[in-house]
Amino acid sequence: MFLRRLKIESVTAAGERRLCPVQWIDNFAMRNFTNDAIFDDTLPVGDGLLEAGFRVPLDGLRDAMQDWFRRKGYLKPTETLSVQEIPR
């Protein structure tokens, strides 16, 4: 089920990239705030790393995580989130 490995980074307005702490990713993955079962196919595995199934849309995941991270105060209003699939 978790065949894709994703890299999750916060990106500042200056373009500086930082891996998101696993605690942020886990906080998102443990909450069903989206009411979308598709995000059940995710598994946090480390700082900046999330494994996911093929059903998980990257754009939708990025938008939902970015929204959640902003609401939790993890991301500043000027920061964005980058979600990229990386080779296994």
C-alpha cells in the first residue's frame, strides 16, 4: 500500500528549504480533519519523509498539509510546503 516515498519540506519566501519534523507530519496523519479517507493511505517515517499509496494525490496532500500546518502555527504565512515523490 505504501509504495511511494514523499519528501515534505517547508519553503521560505527566500527559497530556503527545511525538512518538516516528523512530529508535524505525524500530527497531520493522525488527525482526520479533512474527512477524506484517501489520506488514510499515508505513513510518517521520519523528518521530511512520508510514505503513501498511489491513491493519494500530491497536490491535494500538499494543500491539506499546508492548511493544517498553518492552522497549527507550524508554517508562517509567507512559507509554503513542498511535497515531492522521491525514488525508493
